[in-house]
Amino acid sequence: MTSTQATLPMMSVDQITYGSVDRMRMKGYQIIGKSAGIDQAMSSSFCKWAPSHSSLEVDQFENNVDAWGLSYFPINDQQFALARSVHGAPEYSGRGGLTVMTRALVLNRQQMRQYEGQVVNLARIAMSLGGLILGDSANEVLEPFEIPENGFHLSELASDFTDSTEPVLEYGVQRAIVQQIQLLIQRGARVMVIGRCDPLPILSNVFSGLETQRRIATSFACGLKPTNRRVFQLQFTQETLSQRQHKELQRSNLEIIQIEDVLQMF
């Protein structure tokens, strides 16, 4: 037991894992494990959002093995998934590359209110306690995960979960992007941020400027390649998109924020 767990009241939240596995009864991307509170309908909904093969973004500055994605989305009207996706073992099917494995915490609406919808803070606290970490992929029955009943203040992020890398963008540029996103989200728009950045501090500051109910309702993804299959309200991509892809995004009624355009303001 950690000192945090010993001093704070804790609550149990459900867990679910997803990835590519070779089982006698089924092969390919599927639910690997789940805790008792996850029923079949919730599992099916989760599968529609979870990333599969070649879904993680990898840029020229990072190792393919170190790539990760963070996403947050509703499973139904009352349950929400906070998911972290990473590369796993080499793909067994012959497609090449590495598998994409996802571990998620599933919280109900009341539990999200207890964290005031501060999803990035929730992810940071969970990871500090060993949550959202890829574990034994063969374990089909997962125990609920224990986290503090309420969120608490954390230092402001500058780059990644532990600020282990130098920020890509200056603070003023980050703030300008945050303000643009907040205005669009408050209007109910779907937003795509295109360009290299540190999404976690941007996300954290965007959510801090929204009311709790809006935070809970705002799905997002970073580190995942854009796809029409997963409709997030806010998504980050560092990939260079073609003209055709830009047109497709615009046809999807997405508001686009180009980081290059923001940089020209400074």
C-alpha cells in the first residue's frame, strides 16, 4: 500500500483491456480482460472506440516502442472510459509491426463528478498508483482498480505525464491554442488540432476552463491516428495531413486548429 492509499479514502473503478490476441476460440482485436462491473453491452461499446492495429502516431523524434495514446469517451449515458494505448508484442497475424494494447478505467457519472471532470488529473493520479499500465495480457478477469475518492491539486504539466521531456511549444503558444479550443468546445464544435505539440498540458488547461458537466461530456484523443470510426469532440494529430484529408475533415464539420498558424502569431 502506498502512502497516498493509506491516507486518502479510496473507491473502486472497473477496468477493461483490449488488444490483439490469439485464442483458441477467437483471434484478433478483442476484449482481453475486464472486471465484474463491465457487462456485454459496455464491452461492445468499448470495442467501437478502442484503437487497433497501426493506430498509434509515431513521429520522427520518438521510438516506436515508446508511443502512447490517451483517450476519453462515453461507453453509455452513465459510464465513461479513460484509456491508455501502447505498443505491445509483435503482431502474430503476419501483418507486421507491433500490436496496440489498451487498458482503461471505467467510471460512472458520479465518480467523474467527484473528480470534477478533470480527466488529465485523473489519468495522472491513476498512473502514479500503477493504473493504465499494460499488465498481464492473458488475464481475463481483472480486479477493480482503487483510486482516491476525489481528485486533488497537481502541479501544472509542461510536457508529458512526468515532464520528462522539454516542452515542444512555449507557454504562450500553448495558452493561445487553449483559448481557441475552449471557445470552440463551448460552442459545441468538434475540434482537430494539427501539428507537433504536447497535448497533455493543453488538454489539462482546456478542461480547467470548462464547467464540470462540459468536461465530463467532452471526449478526446491524443496520440491516435485520426479515423472516422472514432468520433471524438477534441482530437490532436501530429501527422501531416494531405489536402484530401483536410477536405474530409471539413466535410465532417470539424474545426481545424493548425499549430503552424498559431506560431505565426508569435
